[in-house]
Amino acid sequence: TTFGAITNLTKENQTLSSDLKNQIMLLARKGLSGQLIAEMCHCSPSSVRRTILERMEPHYRVAKLPKHLCFDEFRSIKSVMSFICCDAETHQIVTKLQDRLSPTIVDYFESRYSKAERECVQSVVIDLNAQY
């Protein structure tokens, strides 16, 4: 039989306190590297990575595709052209992708939405760019 220490500073079977995890997230939001955060917080870089991944809220997809979509491209990091999709009626962003190429766009929608969900879309507004 093994025993572990029980304290209100950490969750069961965890070694990093909630305060330390909050500090890791604060430093990560400031754009510091995982290695530097680990040195500052006296923990391992893998603990920093695990904490960030544990606390991130994944945004994989909107619950339901809107009936009317708008596709466009925009200049993002280092002048690379990226893809953006939004609801044509509410202007809420559906997704942003790292590039504007057709295979990336097709893969995004096919891997996240069923055929039935995709068929509910009535219209897609795009500019006439051959990259799509």
C-alpha cells in the first residue's frame, strides 16, 4: 500500500500547487518561453507544457455551422496570407486557418463537421481568388 500527502494546496496526485500553475499561465501569457518559465518557477519544462495544455480551452469548432458563410483571406504573421471564415449574418468568426489553400480549408471542414452538417450551409460568399 502506498500513501500520498494530502493538502489543500494541490489537487490529489498532483505536485504543483494551484498558485504555481496560475503563475505559469501568467508568465506564458506574457510570451515567455517554456524553458524560462520553468527556471523562474523552479519546475521542469514538461510541467510547464502540461500546465498550459491542461488549462487551455480548445476551440476546435463552433457547435453548428451557420446557414450563410463568408470566406476571405488576410495578411497574418510575417506577411503570410491566412484564411478566415465567419457567419454572414452575425459576423461571428467560425475559424481562422494558418493558410488559405484549398486542401487546408477542405480538411478543416471535413474533419470537424459531418456531411449532414455541411449540407445545411445554404451559401458561401467568397472573392474570386484561384487559391480557393
